[in-house]
Amino acid sequence: MARSSTSKDAQDLFHSLRSAYLATPKNLKIIDLYVCFAVITALIQVAYMALVGSFPFNSFLSGVLSCIGTAVLAVCLRIQVNKENKEFKDLAPERAFADFVLCNLVLHLVIINFLG
Amino acid sequence: MMAGGNVRFLVLILAVAICGAASVFQPISDSHRSAALDVFVPVDGSYKSLEEAYEALKTLEILGIDKKSDLSSKTCENVVKVLQSSSSTLKDAFYALNVNGILKCKIGEAGPKDIVSQLQAGVKDAKLLLDFYYSVRGLVLAKEQFPGTDISLGDAEAIFRSIKSLSQSDGRWRYSSNNPESSTFAAGLAYETLAGVISLAPSEFDPSLIQSVKTGILKLSDSIQKYDDGTFYFDEKSVDASQGPISTTASVIRGLTSFAASESTGLNLPGDKIVGLAKFFLGVGIPGDAKDFFNQIDALACLEDNKFSVPLILSLPSTVISLTKKEPLKVKVSTVLGSKAPALSVKLTQALSSKSVDSSVINNQELKFDADSATYFLDSFPKNFDIGKYTFVFKIVLDESAHEKVYITEAQTKVPIAATGAISIENAEIAVLDSDIGSVESQKKLDLTKDGAVSLSANHLQKLRLSFQLTTPLGNAFKPHQAFFKLKHESQVEHIFLVKTSGKKSELVLDFLGLVEKLYYLSGKYEIQLSIGDASMENSLLSNIGHIELDLPERPEKATRPPLQSTEPYSRYGPKAEISHIFRIPEKLPAKQLSLVFLGVIVLPFIGFLIGLTRLGVNIKSFPSSTGSAISALLFHCGIGAVLLLYVLFWLKLDLFTTLKALSLLGVFLLFVGHRTLSQLASASNKLKSA
């Protein structure tokens, strides 16, 4: 009995989350998709390193940090662009996007230098 | 105590200083002449250039070697070609005239006039020092070789002044008025040129001009440099000068001697410095380079040919006096090129021993002269003349009678002399002692002049004593440079010990108790060898005394093993063991296929991202439609793409600095374009919001 209720609760929770998520604006969903893409890429790189060893360690670090860094920057962009965030009401989304692009370019310069 | 120590130290420094200044210089000899034939070798019958031809021919002429017949034809052809052409450079004309002076080629009637007029035009138009040099000296040579032609210098005083204007206050000369660098070599060329101007000038010069040149010479001679062995030389001030000390000094000597000859005065240098310059060139030995050889011989010839200061060199064929052979010490005095010296006498003023520097063994001894071999010799040495190292101080005294030339000599010449003799070895004996009591167990007398067959035996509790007495021919105590005692085991392991000398007695005591470890605990038969040697000892010896049976205890576990002796005595000079280097093992890389699989797997999330985007319904509807904003938007995207492409290139082949440079350019562009696009987008969305 309890077990079915917990599973039913879980299912309900999942459905409610899903419907709430579907209500989010499209640009935020794009950013979420980008973050997932970046994190999955990082995970695949970690799995590869676990398999074959970390010989060019700098390359591994640069690859993983590139993914994680860009994911972090995308999260910052999401926070700033989200209209429901009262703190960033005065910040134009284009400005946030310009910051995102600039920071990504700097991050990738450092990453490429460290890649070796 | 301290004062005594200081005085001894000072005496040592003085001794070193005196020893440092003593050396022997030999005048030019036949070995120079035979070397000249090897150094000045023409290629295919002629020399590469007229300059080299002149240097070779002049050197051979000074040394008295006649090689003219072999080379005349081709070289003369070159000379005639240059002298008859109207477009030869001043330098070629100068060297052609020089070579003609030696070879005396047939020029023809018209030749001289053309070349003279060319040189005169050269003098008039000259601005650089080298132009003045070639043209003026060329005219001087032309005047000597073609006595009929009329050679005038025009305004000699003006030419003199314009050459003088290139001089510096320190006696050096500049090559041109544009170039501020001054050179001592150029000063030599300038003095030769000025001498040429004086000799070609129709009338007397203003004495103040001549005096200014003489002051310049004095200033230049202040820059003369000195080596420790008493030789003087000139060198350039700057480190990267093209002329070394030999060519610089030769140029200055040529200049000074030609200037002195034109003025009919002596060289304005003190006698010691002139002899020092001569000794510098003699100290070069036999140069391997043709230019150095020419400079050496030419400079020495200049010093010898001038009438007012001809240097004389004192040389010794052998600097070793053997007290056993009782041969006299020979001294030769000659000019630098080896010609005969005038009548003079040689005195040995002092003979300073290296042991006692203040007192001299010989004082003011005049050397006898042997006319047949033209040498001075000293055949009697005082009774207290012992073996060892000495410094003999010679003085040349010229006879009072008037000579054609004025000769100059050094104030005193210091020569290092070694006296050798036979050392007597007495009371040589070898003994085995009992260590505690010191009593002699067995003692043998030795005759070190021949190999002996002494047979001794000892155990590790005993001592071995070797003693002998060394005395010089005069009975003084003698300490040899080398006194080695060698023990050689049957297994070829050797040990060398030094025999210490104190006063007249030399003794070595080997305490086997302390030496067991050094001898690697090897018992058995050891051969004994003694060697005594010294530079002043004529009867140095190496004698096999005999052998000794040593009984040493057993080797304990931790003692060092004797080194492996190879059977070949010279194998220590053979190849050593091969060194195998250990390199870093390269890291294990994963298999290629695995890497490629993962490359594919990495691309999957990107594809998933694109699919997700299409599922979300991404569109580019808000891409601006008006051309201006469309262009900036397009440029913005292109700019980002360009930066990413730059990063790919950076990874593939560029370095950080070029990337940063390109990135800064692209970044500025991107900033500008991006700002425009985004502000336009922002204004568009604001309009939508307000609307």
C-alpha cells in the first residue's frame, strides 16, 4: 500500500515537474538543453579517462573544464535572462548574452592553450 | 715573525717578476726562409690578386729568396694590364706599381703617363684616407720607377692639411670624415702618406705642420702596449677591429719609418721600445698566415733599413749549461734579419740564482769573441756555480768608433739559464726494521746505478726503510723533483710512495701495520723499483732494486678488493665499457580504434543538442530584416565563427603571440559589430514591449 503510494507520489511529482517545466519560456529551455549537452560531454570524457588512463592530463583537464566552464556560463546566462528573477530586472538580456559570448571566448582561448 | 714572512713574500714576488721578464728571442733564420716558400705558394703560376702578389714577392725579396723567374710572366701580364688600362682603381694601380718595383716588368712608353695622370687626378679628388694613401704612395713609386716622367703634386700643403684633418687628438686617424671611428692601423697609413707628400713636395713645408705631426706621433706612441716578456706592440682600441696586433703594429712601424726617412731623423721612440717592437715580431715565430708573415718580415725590414735606430738582438743557441760536458755558453748578437752586428762587446753583468735572488754568482764578466763563428762565449764558470735555474743578465756595449748606422740595444737582456750536472748518490741502503724496538732485522747496501737482486722478507708487524744521500757536484744538498718508490705485486697491483728529502738525507719508512689496507691485504712477492729524476740532474735513474716477500694477514670481509688489473699494460688507454642510456619509457597510449570510437561517442551529445533544438522549435524569425542590421548581425556571427576558427588554428600550428595579436584585431571588430547588433536587437525588443 505504502509502496504504491510512494510510487504514485513519485509519478505525480514527476508529472507536475514536467508540466511546470513545459511552461518555461523557450529561450530558457534552449539554455537548459545546452547545459545538458555540455555536462554529458564532460561525463563521456571522464568515462574515457577512467578507461584509458590520464596520460596527457592537461588535455583531459582542458576538455573537462571547457565543458564544465561553458555549462557554468550558460547557467549564469539563464539566471540573468530569466524574467522571473527580480535581481536582474534591469539587465538587458542582450547584455547578458554579450557577456556569455565574451566569457566563452576567453574560456576557450585558455582551454585551447592548455590543450597542448 | 710577521716582518720576516712579509720580506720573504716580497722577495718571492720580485723573483717571479724577474723570472717573468726573462725570455730568449731568435732573429730571422733559415727556418723562416724555408717556411716562406711553403706559405707563399702561387696558384697556377700566379697569385689571386696584386695585393697578395706584392706581399709574397716583397717577403721573398727581403728574405733573399729568388723566386722571380717562376712568377714573372703571369704576374707581369696582370701588372701591365692594370697600368695600361684607364679604368683601374687606385688600389690596383698602387699594388701594380709595387709589384713592378720588384719584378721590373716592361711597361712601354705610354703606360707611365696614363697612370701618373690617373694618380694625380686621384690625389686631387681624394676625400677618404685610403684614396690619399693609394694615390700619394703610387706617385712616390712611379717617381722611383719612371725617372723621366714629371710628377708634381699640385698644392702639397693643402693635401697635407686635408690628410691631417682626419687625425684625432690621441694620435689615431679616421678613415673618412663621416666615420667617427678612429684606428691605429689608419694612423700608420696616414704617416706613410704624409711622408710621401713631403718627399714629393717641390718646396719645404711649414715647420709647424711637421711639428704637429711629430706631436701626433708622440701621442700615438703613448698608446703602445706591453707584454710581460718585454715586447711592445700597438693594438686597436675597439674589440671588433678588423686588424689584429701584428698588422696594426706593422702599419705603425711602416708609417713611422717612412716619416722618419722623409725627415732624415730617427724614429721618435725610446730605444727600449724600438727593441721591444722588434722582439714582438720575432716572438711571433713562423706565422702560418701569408698576411701575418708579410707584416712580420716587412716591419722587421723597416726597422733594419732605417739609418738611425737599428735594433740589435741578443740570442742564445742553447740555454743549458752542462757542468759535466764543460762546454762554453754561446751568445750571438745580430740584427733582426740575421745580418752581422757591428763591433761590440757583451758583458754578463749578473747571474742570479733562483734560490738566492739578491746575490749574484757571476759579476761583470766580459764574454770572449770568436770571429770565425761570430759568437761570444763564456767558458769559465766560478767555483761556486752549482746546478739549478739561473737568470743571466747580459749587457751589450757598442764600440766607440763611428758606424754608418746608429744601432740600439736593450739596456739589459735577461735570459733564463739552466745548469745541469751529475748528482752523486751515496749511502743507499734498504732495511727491514722491527716496529716496536726499531732494531734492524736485515739491511742491504744498494748500488742504485745498476739493477740489483736484493731479496728481503717482512711481515705486517715490521717496517721497511729506504735511505740515500744526494749531493750536487759542489757538495750541496739536493732535493730532486721526483723520488718515487714503487712496490709491484705479482698480480700487477702497483703502489707508489714518495721519498721525502730533508737536507742531504732522503728517507722513506713504510710501516706495514698501517699500510695493510692500502696494500689490499695481498701477501706475496713484491718487486721494488726506485726512480729519481730532476730537470738539472743529468744522471736521473730508474732502478729495479730487487723484491720483497710480504706476509700480510687475511683479508676481512668488508675490505676493498684490489682493482682488476688487465694483462695488457696499455689497455687502460683502450675503449671503455659501453654506456647504455636509460631513456624515459613513453607512456602507453590507448589503441587507435578505441580513441576513434570515443571520438564518435563525443560527437553524439552535440547531435542530441541539435535534435533537441529542432524539437523545441528553434527559429531565426527575429533575425533583423533591414539591410543595415542584417549585415551587422551577419558580421557578428561571422566574427564569432572567425574567432573559433582562429582557436582551431592556434591549436594546430600558431603560437600564443600571433594568436593574441590576431585575436585583439578580431576582438575589436567583434566588439564593435556585436554592440551594434545587440543594441539594435535590444531597441527592437523595447519597441515591441512598449508597443
